Amino acid sequence: VNEQKAAGSHTVSFDASALSSGIYIYRIHSAGFNQTRKMLLIK
């Protein structure tokens, strides 16, 4: 998602049907905030 959002809580959905099971890295960037986390995908 590469768009501006109003302040508050947000949810992002994505289609993982083409991905294999494994560990994936995702990043969240915002004004003054950067976070990198791991996501475990189990099929």
C-alpha cells in the first residue's frame, strides 16, 4: 500500500495464494515511524 491514510487504525489485506509457506519481511513507514517485522505464512 503506497497511499496516505488519515490518523487511526487501519487494516491491509493481501492475496497470498501465489506465495509459498515461509517467513516474509514487511515494513511500515510513516512520518517519524519506521518498523520492520517478520510474518509467518503457513499453508
